[in-house]
Amino acid sequence: MEILELILLCLVGALGLMLMYIRSNYFIHMAQQIGYISKEYREWINNHPNRAFTFKKSKDEFKKPLVYTPRVKRLIFTQMFLNFLIIALFVVFYFIRKPDGITFYLLLLALVFAEIVMIFYQNAITYIALNVNRPIEALIHRKFYKQAQSKIKSLKKNGLTVVGITGSYGKTSTKMILYNIIKDYIPTYTSPESFNTPMGLSKVINNELDETARVFIAEMGARYINEIEELAKLVKPDIGVITNIGPCHLETFGSIENIIKTKFELADAVKKNGYLILNVDNENIKNEMIKRNLNPGTVSVKSEDATINAKILSADENGTSFEVHFPEEVRVLKTPLLGEHNIINILMAILVARRFNISNDQIEAAVSKLPQVEHRLNVIKNPSGLIVIDDAFNSNPDGARAALNVLNSFKSGKKVIVTPGMVELGGMMYDENYKLGQEIARMTDISILVGAEITKPIQDGVRDENIETHKSFVVNSLKEATALFPNLLAPGDVVLFENDLTDIY
């Protein structure tokens, strides 16, 4: 009888563990989306109780699948170990007290109740597991970081030049533009998309960067103060590029002043005989440059008072024609890319390329065939005759306005925007989305707003602008948005997909 009781106890425990594992995967997936930051994970639980405390999960809730990286596997192990410890207490109690009869069944009932509670609160167990693993992850991070730091130092002795690119937005586009301008003339390696954190860049340097590269382009992202300084100590940039500074990740930075300080950590890191490039059309950058009495390379499309400046001549779905004022000559360049900010990105890339003695002829040829950067004002001609502008990776006020200007530049067809709005703008979130709603009403024929609650400020802006010809729809998902297309759109219409919120929203 004792053996049967123990088997029954273990079976109930094993079933509970299996159900805990199934439910925990949802929260581990969310932790991965948040970047394993326990503070932000806790805020997600507090802000989304309807998702953290429900068993109803849509199979389409996540756009990106859970990636079983070594870190995820460690997190799963810790979480399941914590779950196992609670169940093990009941087994230990059984061996100590040897309950029988009704006492055993009360113990079994208590175990079932404890498992139900634990299954329900797997979100909290994930939070505990994140904190338990934090010192372990910090040690692993430090090991990879030091290894990468040593490798960069060694490669620099062999002639490697590091270009660091940061900014609130425009980093990835500028990185890819620069890579495509210089790659045919000098061996170049660029950090892959999303590998712009200390751990991400450490992995890239340790596993992929080799002695054949003469230029390493490192995208440098940040969500907290001092993170660019940490990245700069890792890659030791010889050339620094600051693309734009605005209210992006304002919730984690706390203020625009902290954002400016953090981005200019790259300027502080560029060695005295290095080269700094700034976009002086951005007021935050220009003011900080003057305040610090810097003398960098500068670019502009609004002023002739820059190292190189440009004037946009024309733009349509086939690209942009613009006049570039080099120090020694004026040239008309053409590019498949759209948007004033992309011309700024090209100018910054040109300044870097000239440091590597890439000629104006070579620059002009490369710019004329630049590939579009995926999800960043990427124009797609749909077989149905629709023109789609994919700007899904954009989530800031300046970028949204630039995208609307591109949409507005199309001369024929209805102009349509599909958007959930902008996030991580702190106290500015309502005002900036409200202003976006006003601009949407003025510059588009149809707006499809994704998310009834999150788009409330945009709805208010559209309504208050009171333009009778504008039609606005509110839907719950991107799938519902595209389902409206057959009844609303015709060949030749232009649809802008502006921002695609991460799964945490």
C-alpha cells in the first residue's frame, strides 16, 4: 500500500510539473521578448493582468517564436527546479510523517491545490527565476565581454578600423547603407540586425569577426544610461556616428537629457585622432555639439553650413534624386531609398566612406543601387496593384512624420496608414500620438488603427482634426486590418504600415 501511495503522489507531482512547464513557456517567451530584464518583466505583469493571469492564449499572440538559446534553456531549468522544489516538499513530508488513510488523501489534496496555485502563478515563478539567474548571466556576460574586448584589441593591431553607430533611430539604416557603399572596396563586416547590445556584440565579435575584416561596423543600441559607454569600451570605435536623438525609450531613460548624454558617450569614446560624424539637422545633436565645443564632420539637408549637405530634387515610388554638395564639387545622386532621413543616413555613410578613400564616382555608383532596408520605408509593389510601404520597425515621432511625408508624396491613389501608434515615450506618449493622429487626418485618406485602447490618443487627434473626407477604422489586430483591404482599396492605392508593436504590447 505504501508503494502505491508513493507512486500516486509522484504521478500527481509529475502531472503538475508537466502542466507548469506548458504554462511557463508563455512567460519565458515573454521574458525573452523583454530582454530578460526582470524589472521590465514585472512591469509587464502589472500592466497586462489580462495576459499574465489568464489561461486563454491565442496561438497567434506571438509574432516571433520562442528561440531556445542557451540562456532560455538555463531559465527553463531554473524555473522547473523551483517548481520541483515545492512538489518535493510534499514527498519529503510523506517520508517523514508516513501518513496513511484519510491523512494521505488530505496530503494528496493539498499537493493538487498547491500545483493549481503554482500553475496559475507561473508568471511569478518566471520573475523569481530571472532574478535567481541574474548573477549567473552576469558572470557569463562578463566572460564573453572580456574575450571580445581582447579580440578587438588584437584585430586592431592588425589594422582593423571600428565604426560605431548610435542614435535614437536611423542606426540600422545607416549601418547597412555604409556597408553597401564600402563592401566592394574594403573587406567589411557589420553586426547583424538586433545584435546591438553588449552581449549581442560580444557574441558577434567572438564567433564571427575574423582577421580578414579591415572595417567592423558596430551598431550600438541603448535603453538605459551608460550603455553606450559599455559598448564603446568593448569595440573601441575609431569613427563614431550619431544619427538622431529623440524621445525613443523615454520610459527607461527617464528624460531626453539622459538620452542625449547616453548617445554622446560615443563622442566621448572616439579617440582624439578618431573621427566623429553628426547630423546637425537634429536640434538635440546640434545643441550638444555647440555645448561641448566639438568640431566633427557634419551633414545636413536643411543648411549649407555642414561638411557635406544635400538638396532633395524629387522623390517617388522608384526612389529619390538629390544634389550633394561635396567640399570639392556638386553631384546629383539617385537612390532607391525614400525619405529625407534616409538622405541624411546616406550623407553620414558617405562621410565615413571618404575616410576610407572611396571616390565620389564609387560612392555615386553604390548609392544608385542601395538595397532597401527591410521594414524601414521599404516599398513593395503588391501583385494586386497596391503599393505597400513597410515601415514596421519605426516607432518615434520624427520617423513617423518622415513616413507620412513619403506617403503624402505619392501623387495618385488613396493614401492609407495602418498603425498601432508609438510607445515608450513616457509622459509624452499621449501628446505625441495625439499629434500623430492630427497629421494622419490631414495627410491620409484612410487610417486603420490597431488596438482600441492603445490608439486612443490617435483616435482623439483624428477626430479633433475633423476632416470629413478622412475615414478611420479601429481594429484589434493586423489580421483584422488587412481583412478590410478588399472593400476599401483599389489598384494604385498606397498603404503605409507604420510600426509593428512587439509582443509585450
